[in-house]
Amino acid sequence: MPEQRMYHAPGLDLHELAGVVSDWFQSQQFETQILEAPGGGLVVQARQPETWRSILGMSSALNVTMTRQDENLIVQMGAAKWVDKAAVGAVGLLLFWPALIPAAYGAWKQKQLPNQVFQLIDQYVATGQVPVIPPAPAPAKKAPAPTAAPAGLQCPSCGQPVREGAKFCDNCGAPLQLNCPQCGQALRPGAKFCDNCGAKVEAAA
């Protein structure tokens, strides 16, 4: 079911308000259009760009209908199909006006957009100025999968894992700091060749 609010707003310019709502949607990266509502008033339709719709599966438009009733402003909000103004003439809009889609409105409410639009209108009616509304929170991004920890160092004598910085293997007691027999340069644990002179390193017995 659509949500409705009534505001006491004598002298309010509907076209200006519709422009404010449309501009706000566009600042949130939505496509918008302003239509004449059946029976008077204006409708701002907003929908996500095609790439967003394909990702999030939200093909409906959010309708913000604004009509006058004496000195009051009636604002209704609901989800409906996007009106293709290029394919439907001005008279056709009255005949083929899209019916509201209650189930789709639930998806819009989850994004907190209806609440933000009502907040925008609340502040505009109260102050007559264009308010600054913070953008809706972006959907939480999935945390990147933890990368596998690099394989630990191995003892050159027994092949068992050893902790980094250890001087002796805690499995066999062999010294982990070996020197190249050719040049005397310190060797990394598990090295098969000296990275200083290239001499082959014989595995410890």
C-alpha cells in the first residue's frame, strides 16, 4: 500500500517542489521524470539506471505523487511501472497510468529512500528552502576473502615447519642459520643455492 502524508502548505509551488525532489533523486544517481498526475497534481518518478536494475533486480519506479487539497499538500509514495513518455501521448497517460506495485515498494523501503524523500519534503515545507539530506547508506560490501597465509619456513635438516626468526629447529634441534660452504654468506633456511655466489648447498644429513 502507498504511504501518504498531508502538509498544511498554503501557496506552495508544486512545480518547484517537484523539481527539488527530482534534483535530489538525480544527486543520488537515479533517473527521474516529472509527469502530470491524473486529476491534477504532479508525479515525480525515479528509477535506478539500467546497470543498477540488472544488478539489484529493482525494475520498478518510485512514484512521488503531489496534489493540492485546499491549502493542504497531499504526498503519496508507492512503486509503479516507469511511464515511457516517448511511447505514450499526453492523453494516453490518463488511460495507461501505471498501477501501483505494493510488493516492489517493499524493496524501495528497504533502501530507506521513501523516508528520505518524506524528510526532504518535511524540511522544504517547513522552511521553504532546499534542504541538504545525507545520501542513503550504500549497501554493505562483502569483505574480501582472507588470503591464505604464506607457507611457513622449513627446517633444512628435518623439513618440519619452523617459526620465523628461530635460530634452531624445535623438532630436531638443527641450527637454522647456515652459511654457504663456498663464500661463507648466511643462507636462508631451505635454500638450495647460495644467493650470493650461486654455489649449490648440500642438504644437511
